[in-house]
Amino acid sequence: MPLDLSLVGKPGPKATFEYSWKDTVLYALGVGAKKEELDYVYEGRGPKVLPSFAVVPAFRPMLDQLSKTGGNLAMLVHGGERVTLHAPIAPSGTLVTTATVRAIYDMRKFAQVIIDTRSEDATGKLVAETSASMLFRGEGGFGGEAPPKASPPVEAPKDTPPTFSIEEASSPEQALLYRLSGDYNPLHADPDFARAVGFEQGPILHGLCTFGFMMRHAAKGAWGGDSTRVKAFDAQFRRPVWPGETIVTEGWQVRPDAVALKVKVKGKDDAVILGAWATLG
């Protein structure tokens, strides 16, 4: 069934997300936070909230818009994500999110849906914006426009070794833990489902889980581990990661307030994330 192009530019209904410190801590643990990052996993210290938590209230309204496109959700994969923070995320509270399909592009084998979200607090103050690139496998070739080419605003200098490289093993249960923050796609839990949609090795890690690892690593490598200083970050997902693999984030600090990033899996040559960056506010 062809995708419904009439959705483009029409905001979806507002979605209210109420959360407590337990939700922010569960998210932090889901993206690999350790006991050394106690500020993010212990309510006695706030807790502080990782900026990438912004994808959690955005997930449900984004999925609702995707379901209206008519695409096969079983064949959906995450192509990329950008987060921009306009205010600190409180450790508990209410966020109201609106999702809008910005564009639907034809990538021959894939259909690409770009969805933007805005999350406001209970007073109406803008807290975070996200932009997701979602790919419907096998649903391209419908005669639509190709996505525009764009260079990332922060790029690594060519032929220059990274400023830092951080390795961290994910656990075999990492996807099972991360999915408790709201992404219940069986691709990340059910071996039979994963094989049925083309992943013979089994359930893959959520791209947004790897995204959270990357953001933590950027803060650790460039800004002393204070993730709350990070205000914008972006990643283009290129290959899957499987739970239990070791995630390696390489960073080039091109300015005091900006790093270019690349993410690999230890023991494999090909990057799983390219065109990535993070900046301070």
C-alpha cells in the first residue's frame, strides 16, 4: 500500500507524558549508565537527567504518526536521530509532545519518513525538540522525491586521529532493559520475529540505545562526564548492533563546544554510526 503523503506538514494530537525519577533512572541504566555515574541513577542526587531522555516522551506520538502513513511497521528501522535541548529536563514531571511528519522521501529500496517533535513542560515552556529519520524497508520506488543531501554541521578533520576513544560493553540483556523505556518493538526481544524480518543473528539493539551510549561517551571524552552540558546531538545509524557487543565511540574535539563522533563495534571495521556530532549550548 502506498504511503499517505497527505500527512506531511500536519501536526498530530498532543500526547501527555507523565514520569517520575524512576523513569529517568531506568532510561539511564538502559543506555549503559554505571554506578560511577551515580548522579544519573540515584534519586538522592536529583537525579540528573540525561539529555537523550528527550526521545522517550517523543516515541509514542512519533510512532502514532508513523502508523498513519500506511507503512509496514514490521519492516521499520531507525535511520537517524537529532535532539536539541532548550531547557534542562526535570527529574519528574509532565511533558506534552506534538509530532509532525516533515517529509516522506523515496530512497528506491526504502521509504524515508522524517518526523519532528516538540516537547513542552506543563507551563508550555519548550524543553526539547527531536527529529527522527525512519526507514520503511521495501517500500521505496513510489516515485517520490529523493532526500536532499546535507553535510553535518560538525565534521571530523580528515586524516586526523580522534581526540578520544571510549569502549564500553553492552550487556546481553541491554535491549530487554532499554525497551522498558517505551520501545516495545519485538525486533529487540523476540528471536523468531527478528529472523522473520531478516535478522538471522537475533534481536538487535535499539538504535536509540546506541545513541544514548554515544551521547554519554561524548560527554565523558570531551566535557568531563557532565552530560547535562550537552544541548544538541545527532547520529546517522548505518549498521545494527547486537546486545553484548562492545560499543566504541571515537570523538574529534573540533571546538571547545563541539565534537564530531563515529561509533563502531569492537572487532568490526565498519561504523555503526556516522555523521554524528554533539555540541554544548
